[in-house]
Amino acid sequence: MKNLFFRACAIAIVVASIANADFTTLPAALAKDLASPDIAARVRARQLLPRHGVAALDHLLPLLSSQEQPVKLSAYNVIADIANGAAAPGHEAEREIAATKLMTLVAPGQPEMVVLQGLRLLPIVAPNGLDVGPVAAILNGTDANLRERARECLTLAATDEACDALIDAAPHADAAFAVALLDAVAMLRNPRSLDRAASLLSHGDDSVRVAAARAVAWSGDAKYVTTLRDTAAKSTPETQAAAYDALLRLADAVVNTGGNWGIAMAVYRDVLANAPQKANRAEAMMGLGRYGDATVIDAIVAGAANAGGELDDQAAMALTSLQGGEAVKGAVAAYSSLSEPVRVSMISIWGQQKQTDALDLIAAELNGAPAVRTAALHALASIGSMKGFAALVEVAKSGNDEEREFALNAVKQMAGNLGSTGDKQAAGLVFVQLYALTNDEALRADAVRGIARNPVPQAFDTVKDALGIADLKADAVEAMASVAGALAANKENERAVEAAKLVQSAGAPVETLVRMAASLGDAAPPEFANILGLVRKWQVIGPFKWKNDAAWTTAFVGEPNVDPSKPVSAAGKTYEWKPATGNGPIGLVDLTGSIAQSDRVFGYAYAIVDVADECDGQIRIGSDDGNQIWLNGKQVFENRVDRGSALDQDKVDVHFVKGSNTILAKISQGAGGWNFCLRLAKPDGSGIVFTQP
């Protein structure tokens, strides 16, 4: 334990001192420290040596032969650090130096362990142009382990010279190693290897010929098609799958290279018709699907028929992957000739693709066998097109319980999707239909809420029905408010008025009434004027300077008794009353526009309202900023406040007389916006009916 303690202390002291270390210490001395038994010296050397870069390599490389494992490991790690630094962009000169020095590790006569370390390090720094002769010599040696490590080294180096060494060694290697060399060449995809790899397509060993096929397949050069076809045809049972796979890889590359599409299609057709292995035929069929058009449909259909069910999934995917309208039409035309499993899969895929060109066929299959019918039902739901809506409705009406439940939820999903994509008219109609299709209250509630979001005039009767159902009433009130706006916009004023009255009589919250009024906008018929009891017609006057709070009690217009027909004199100026209108869904009166833009002032607004019958009620006001209210010459409210306006900020209980009632509002203005909105309401918040002269 004492030794461990002293070691830890020594390391800590060294680490702490590194910040103040002299980095000019010669790398030779540091390399000597790295091999010393002094742990502190080793730690210091390990930290400082990488900073000297390639200049330290001559002193580090001999340490790889050390008999002490810690020394070898430390030296290797420092060399790897230096190599990675030299490989960074902008260090090309250091990289070349490092590569040249590291190549000495694999020279003849080096211990095997040193050679293996060199083969691991060289790929880090090997640049194009580096002579890899020493590594190439190992490829041609007799040590299987070293040969494989050399192959890995050159593959990772991936330089032109590395590629040359790999392909040049292949003809002289035993078959197994030649295959490994050719696979490395295929991975590098270097055009300089193609002719030499192609020369091995006539090699005496079948596995080497197939590996050579893989080594040229990536090129996409159609000149290799005939030879690779011949290689596949002559392959042994052990190499058949790999040989046809190489031919298919070539066909893929031919398509992607461009210019020889027909040749590639011929390869896919040939492999689909003749390859002994199912996996190859499946891949050929998928190749036709990925890259083909309507002209390959017959080959896919024939391939599926000849496979006896083995390629059903691939046939469905291929036929539904073909691009273009004509291809879809061709697949639809071929549909009836296919087996039931293929047809079921095709319908499912078309549903996932939302393939509207197949909708008629899918809808017709609702009359098919159970598996096909189920797939068609799900596909129609996934596509969500109005073209398939009638078919879904029919299932919802006449299907079995499970089908009905699914169809109803599909209709609900379709409506939601239509609404989210902006087709609110179609969405509203679908929600109306959903309500009619079910007695399930949860689904009906979904339908009513959907109508509220996507109102259509045709929903009036549906929502009126929902208003009579206790559990749906709250949602129905919101929906009817939306429908009222849709009716007014459609010039159906009588029904719009009826809808508005239904909303009001149902005890709708004021927010709903405001929303309804907003949705009606200019399309609102006269009967809507008093839904909220908004006072819209005013006479206004001002501005009167507000110097201090005493202005709140100053009668600038002679209040409480005012006569808007006469001008007002104040502070040596004459003011005239002028008309103003409350606009928008909350009847907002803009005093800035009606009077003037001013700060620290008061303005007045005067209105006459005629109430049919004497009643108790409320004056509800929102103001920017504060307000004072007089009703029939008597002050009933005051709120000295600085705020923005909103509906019903202040509520005052009052008594209205039968006939004419006068309202005077004094509105303060600090700075910014200057406006107010005022309405006459019953205690429950619904508007009081009145008229204005």
C-alpha cells in the first residue's frame, strides 16, 4: 500500500508540474525517460513527446522492440498520437515523413510484433504516392497471419499504391486469399483495378472468378454484363448465390450510372427467370420494382406465378414500387391475375402509399374475400380520400360489428385529416356523416367538436339535435356558434338567426357569443345586433387635458347633464361632439381615431338606448385606460386604472327604465392605446335587447 501511495504522489506531482514544463527538452532525452524505471519520468515523457511530432519518431521506434510491455505500449501510443497529428489537414510534409519512417517497421528482418505494430500504424498516415513495397512483399509471403494483417493495412490505407498492391497479389495467391484480396479491391472501388480484376474472371477457381465479378460489379460498366452472366451460369452450387449477387450488383450500378437502363432490366429479367436460388430471384424482382416501369410488369407477374408463393411479398412490393401513372395503371390491370396473398399485400402497400390511382379497385375489393376485404378497408382508411368515403360509409352501415367500429373510426380520422390539411368544407361534411352513422356518444361528441372546428351550413340540423342531448350540449353550443357563422356567410340569414338564438338560449358563455359575433362579421343580419347587448352608436368629444387626479372630478362637459347637440367650451377652447361607432365583435370604440392621438387626457362618449321593458341588468365595460359611468344622469361607477381593454373588465349592477336611457362614459388616457367597449347585459351575461336612435 505504501508503494502505491508513493506512486500516486509521484504521478500527481508530475501532472501538476507539466503546465510549467520546459518543452524544449530534447526528444532523445524524453524517449530515454519513457523507457526508464522512474514512473514520474515516464509520465512526463508520455505527456511531452507528442509535442515534438515526427522529430521524436527516430527515438521512439526502437522502443517498440523493448522487452518490457509497458515501454512498448507507451511508445506505441505516443507514435499513434504523432501519426494522427501528422495526418491532420495542413501537415502534409509531416505526414510523408511519418509514413516513410513507419514503413521501416515492416522491412524484412523486423520482429513479427514490430511488423504487426507497423501494419496497424501505417494506414493512419499513408498518403497517395507512398511506396508500399514492403507491405506488398508481406502479401506475397508465406505467413498467413501477417498476410491478412498486410491486406487489412492496405485496405485501410486506400491509396492508389495500396490498391495496386492488392490486385497485383491476387493472381499469385491461393484461392482463399485471392478472394479476400479481391473483396478488398471491391471495397476500394478504384477504377485503376478494373482491368486487372476483370482478367481474373477467367481464373481456374470458381470462388476467385466470383470474387473478381464482385470487384468489377461496382463500376456499372455494361461491358462486363456478358462475362458476369457467364460466370453466374457456370458457378457451382457453393458459389451460385454469390455469383448471381455480383451480376445483380452490376445491374444496379448500370442503372445508377445511366445510359444502359434496358441492359439492366434484361439482367433482372434473366436472373428472375433462371437463378436457382430464391434469394437471387427475390432481389432481381425487387430490382425490377426499384428501377422498372410498366414494361416490366409481365416479368414480375410471371416470376411470382413460377415461384409458387415463394416470392409473393417481393412481387407485391415490386409492383407497388414502380414509378409513374402508367406503371400504377399497369399494376392495377395485372391485379386480378395475382394470387390472393399478393393482392392483399398490394392493397395494404397502396394504402400506406396513399395511392389514389388504385382507389376504385380498393373500394371494389370491399366485396372480396375476407382477407382482401379487411385489407381494402384499412387501405381506404389510410388513404383518407373523399373518393373512398362512400365505401367507408357503406361498411359503417352494413359491416359486421368489428368492421363497423373500424369504419367509424376511419371516418373520424378522415375528417380530422381533411381539417388539418385545410379542407374544412369536406371535413365538416364528414363529421356530419359520422354523427349520423353512430349512436355512440363518444363518437358523436367527437363529431360535434369536429363540426365546431370545421363548420358547414349543412351541420345545422345535426348540431340542433345534439343540443337536446345533455352530455353533448356543451360541445353542441360551441358547434352551433360556429355553424351560425357558416350560415351567415352562405347568406342563409334566417337559419343563421335561428342558430344564434339557439346558442343564446342555451346559456352560452360570453366568450362563445363573442366568437360567434366575430365569425359573422359583416355578414351578420340585423337581428344579431343585440346578441351581446353591445352599444355601438356613440357621440364622442375631447380631448381634455388631465394634469392631476383632480381632473377625475372636473366636469369638462357639464356632466352629469349633457347635450350632445351643443358645443362645449373648456380651457379657452371649443369642442364639438362627433359620431363614433363601436366596431368588431366586441364593439370597440377607438378614441384615438375618433378624437385625437393624445397623452394624459380624458374623452367622453354619450349614447342613448331604448329598452322595451323596465329591468335590472348590468353595464359591462372594458376600457383603456380608466373609466367613469353615468346612467340617466347618475354616476354609477368609477375605476381609476391604467390598463389595456378587454370585454367585461368592469361589471356594474344598474336599473334600466322603460324606453330611453342615457349613458355617459368618461375614459382616461395615459399613453398608448385609447378605446373602450360597453354592453348592456343581464346578470347571466346574455345581452339585453335594445335599440338606438
